Amino acid sequence: MDKIRLGVIGTGSVVREIYQHLYYHSEYSHLLSIEAAADPYEAGLHEFCDKHNIPRDRRFTSYEKMIESVKLDAVQVNTPDSLHEKPTIFALTRGLDAMVPKPLADTITAGHHMIQAMKASGRLIGVDFHKRDDPRIKECQARYQSGAYGRFQLAVWYMVDKLMVADPNHQPRFFASPDFAQKNSPISFLTVHMADAFMRIIGLKPVKVRARGWKQKLSSLKPISVNGYDLCDTEVVFENGGVAHIITGWHLPNTAHATTVQSSRIICTDGCVDLGLDTPGYHEIIPDGIFERNPLFRNFEADGTVTGYGMSRPGRIYQKFLKHRNGDLAARELATLNDLFELGFWTTVVCEAAEQSLHRGKPGDQGVTEGVEISVADLLKERLGAEASVYLS
């Protein structure tokens, strides 16, 4: 076979901003045949399908109905994080591969169930953490793991968005629902990126997590206020004794030069690394202001092709799906795809531990919550019981 027959589950903002370009205008589009789409939100479903000429009888409000009605090889599960588990497992048990935008899942239990279903089915899960294909992350990973910097000791990562991302009063609204930043934290939306990128570099398991959260800015918004965190600092202790602080939030002034301001410093025994993620491309000065353009992530070329690591990361996963379907995927590549770091399981662990640290912590009278220390081993046992041993060996 030379194409993957793909069913798209969820046609919302992540498809509009990223995946429609992958499906139809990237150097990986020839690998994909978009056979059908499913979304309970019919307006968004028809908007996507009308734009890309998907027939009416290939449009579904139920992913189960789509999978049972259309001949597919794989699905892409573009749902909210908390809804990854059921459609992924449904697809796997029916012989399909599944692509999931980061993270694997929002809870340890859901991630575990997905991994177990993958192993039982013999199919594949691919997780699109697009920063993994950022050439700066890849180079840093290769050099760290070659021993160039020695032993990791301490790191600080930050990723802070403009206020407009979390402000329900901003027009146009960044998220469709006005309570998004109340139901979700910077940990679930942003820490997940930086934790995964960092663990990708050092290849070490987390052992302890503690978070601190600030609720000061969003509560002051008018006319709609938000009972949610402005800023979170997640401290992660790794198995070698190294410590990382991952600082994320969404309350920078909207005059910031980019939607997301981000960077990192990693201190090791034999070197110090500064990852200038905050300067991904070039500055432009136009009547609307000064902006940072990011062609590394998504580059609209003159001929209509869209390139960049936002396309190459999921595109390469689909290449491996196709090789596996054709019996051409080497055992080493298969083992890598099924590795717990590759699947993003440890990233899910860090983020759930950080959320639990805040949930079990003590809110102060200044709007600051001091989280408690969470043992990763204890949290795994709490969530999975005896099955936690799979991850603790």
C-alpha cells in the first residue's frame, strides 16, 4: 500500500491551525488519503469537509459509526486531551493505528489503558509532540546524550502566553469556551510541551514533583473573571538527582512580541546550554506592531506547500505507520515507537503529578497555592495498583 486511509476524529482549532495543512498541503500529504471525518459539532465538521470536498456520506457525528462504516487504516484523534482514551482504544481494537496530538492522555490511568490496548492489538500509537522535531531540541538531545555536557544538574524552562489566550473577554476569543482557563491550567496546556522536550533531551525518569500556582491576574478580569491559575512553577526531581523548574502561564501583556514567550537554560557538570526558543525566526515591524515570525514551526512557502517541524513531526509518524503496515518497519524503529518516553507516558505522569500537587496543596491568602511534594512511585501505585510495577522496574 502507498497511502494511509485516514479518518479524522475532531475537526476543531488544531485541525484549522495545523493538521489541515499536513493533510492537504505538506510534503507528507501524498502518504495520506482523508477518507472521512467525525465531530459531534456539525458546523465545524461541515466547514472542514466542505473546504476539502469530503462527501456527505463520509461525515459523521459519531467516531464509532465512522470507524464501523468506512474502510480505514488509521485515525487521528483531535479531541480535547481528556477525550483521547476512548476513541483511541476503539480504533486500536478494530485494527487501526492512532495518531494523537500531545499529550498521550491527561491522566496516568487513561495513558496506561491506551498503552495496554496498543500492546494487545499489535497496532501503533503515535503522539505528536511537535517540539521534538524542532532542530534545536534535536541537536541538544543528540549532544547531551553523546556526553558533551556531562551530567544534568539544574534546568529552568519557561513558556508564558499572552493574556489573550486565557482571557474570555478578548475578541476574538482564543478558546471557544469562556471557562477554558478555569477548567484547564497552564500545566495541562503548556508545561506538557516543556516537560516533554526536556525529558526528550535527558532521557531520565521523574521521581518527585511539586508545583506552585498563582491566581492573581485572571481573577481581576472584567466583566468575566476566571478562577484559574495565571502562572505555575513545576519542580521536577529526576532519577539522577537533577532538578528542573518548568514555569508556564498565560498572562503576559498582549503587547508581547509573540503569542508565546519561551526559552530554557540547562546546567550540567561539563557545560551550560541556553535554548533560545524565544527567537524561532525573525522580527517584523509593521503597522500593527512588532512580531516574531516562526517559520521553523510552520512555513507557508510560495508554491502553497507548508513545511516546518509542525508538519515534519506528525508526517514522520505517518511514514512509520505506513512502513509498519507494509511490513517494512525495522525492529529497532518499532521498539522506539513503543518506548514509554516516545509515547509521552512520563510527560503525562509529570503533568498529573503537578496538578495533584496543587490540588492537595494549601491556597494562601495572597492567591498563591503551595503544592505538596508528590512521589511519582506512590502516584503510580495509587492510580494503577499492582499494574504500576510495569513502570517502576
